[in-house]
Amino acid sequence: MSGFVDLHCHLLPGVDDGARTLEDALEMARALVDLGFSTVAPSPHARPEYAPVDVVDAKREELTAALDRERIPLTLGRNAENVLDDAFLRGLSTPSSRTLGPGRYALVELPYTAPVPALPDILFRIRTKGVVPLIAHPERCLEFERKGRAAEAVRAGALLQLDMGALIGRYGPTPKKLSRAFLDEGLYAVAATDLHAPVGARDWVGRSLTELRGRAGEQAFGRLMRDNPSRLLAGESLESDPD
């Protein structure tokens, strides 16, 4: 199976803590293509300390041109990894918002080590803006160590994104345990790499794909890696959307 779509990947060079150089980005792109990916929506961190949106857009155009020159068959989409805070909420539905594709969905991250007791209210406020939050790597966030919290977030209208490296223990035992539990419960809408660098990418992403396919089964694997992320990037609804 190929045609995979990655909605969480730090591929753009020199804009955040991901690829440092154009050659890094091209090496990462080659690895992803070799592993079956055809589309990536690079998701640079939308934080004040990193590149603003105009620089990100220019870098995406530059990388697209470089991929064409190098004959690397990888299509790039619009995306960002947003911090789930008041600034993000204020910017939603304005020209400053940094959403996925045409803007129906937005990739958001929670703190790794701090609780977010107001999460259901925050998710509701995002939904009232006409945007569906796609929560990045919940298995790596303290908030989702609370029993039933991930399922509660899904019921509140969020979608969850599996960081596939968690399945093979890349982030330690707790994310590994949670990722496998959430996968077994059918809570994830998409799986993604959260790739930051080329070193070892072919190995660990390849092993993660194999683990995901084995644990989820072929049908769910295709849904998580290709069908659902394609629909989100196009701004289309999923069957699991509460709308």
C-alpha cells in the first residue's frame, strides 16, 4: 500500500526545530517517498520564536521547486502545529489563522507535562468557530494519561492524531502504552510521523508503519495513513465528525 499522507511533519527547512537545511529536507522527503508517502502537509510550529507565516509560505514554495528539480514525487500542503492557547483561539477564523488545507481543520498541540482541565470547554470554543481540532500526539501529553480523557475529547468534537513512533517506544513506555490502548479503542482519526530530522528516518518510520499495520489491520491502516488524512487536507468530512 502506498499513497500515504502525513499531516504532522517538520519538513520545511530553517523555520522551526525540524529540518535545518534544504538538503536535510530533501533527504527526509526521499525517505518518506521510499516508505510510501505521496503527500505531506508540513506543520511548522506556530510560535512567536519561530518563522512567521509569510516565511513559512515562501519556504514551502522553495521546497516544492526543489522537489521538482530533484524529481522527488512528494506533494506539499498547507499546515501548522498550533499551541492550544488563547492566542490561537482569538486568531481562529481570521486571516492570521494557520489551519490545515482550506481551513476546516487545525492541528493543535497540548503541553507535554501540564494538565489542561479546561480542555472540553476549549474544544467547544474551537468548534463554535467552525473549525475541527486535530490533536497532535495525545499519547505523549500528560492530560491524556487521565483515564477516559482521550475518549472524552473525541466526544467533544476533536480528532486525534497518532504519533506512530510511540507504538515502537520512541518516546518511552507511557506513550507506547497509551498509543496502543487508544489505537485498540479506535480513537485515532489519522496517523502521522512528526518527523523532525533525516537521521534514522527510514528505519524508525518504517518500523512504525509495520507495527501500525500489524496492530490495526489492513483496512484501518489504510484509513489512518491515506483515506482520512487525504479527506482532512481537502477539507472534507469524516464519518466520525460530529457534524
